[in-house]
Amino acid sequence: MRPPHKLLQAFARQVVRSSLCAGCAAVLTAPAQSASMVRYVIFPRFEESNETRFPPYIELLQKALDRTGAKYGSAKLQPSPLPMNASRSTRELQLGTVDVIWNSATRERERQLLPVR
């Protein structure tokens, strides 16, 4: 099994032209409060119900969370209560309403947020 940082590197390679901006690294590296506690990592709900671009990222991120669960505690991905477009998801990440977003990289986003590559 790969160490958590190798899983994150592999995930980042899958994202190719997008930047995954997040408090995700903090969720993966912070020790669990209790072995039975499940952390929920909130991501923006898709605006369209038939969205096909992002499910592979969600599946890969959940696999990374599952593989690091024994060391860092159990974590599950959960969509936000409301759908969000790119600009709103960026604001919600800054407010702490969502824990992870993926979006195309811009200088402004990389200045405001922590990109994971």
C-alpha cells in the first residue's frame, strides 16, 4: 500500500489540467479524534444531475480516503446541500462550508487557495 502522500500525488496526476484546491490535505493528515468517528469531507454538489466530468475525481478521492483510514481515521465524501457553480464553490471553500473543490487553475485562485497538484 502506498503512503498517503503518494496517494495524493497519484490523485493530483489524475487531475491533469485542473487544480484540486482544498483543506483536503488537512483532513487526510489530521489524526482522528476517535477510531469510530467518521469525518465527512464536503464537496460542491453538481449543478446538473447528469454531470459526467467530476465523478472520476470523487471516486479517486474516496479511494485515497479509504486507503488512509486506518492511519488517519475514517472519512467519507458528501455533496453539499445545494448545487454550486465554480465561483460559489470557491467562496464556500474560503468560508469553510465545503472542504474540497476542483476547478481550472488561475493565478487568482492559486493566490487565494492552496492548490494540490
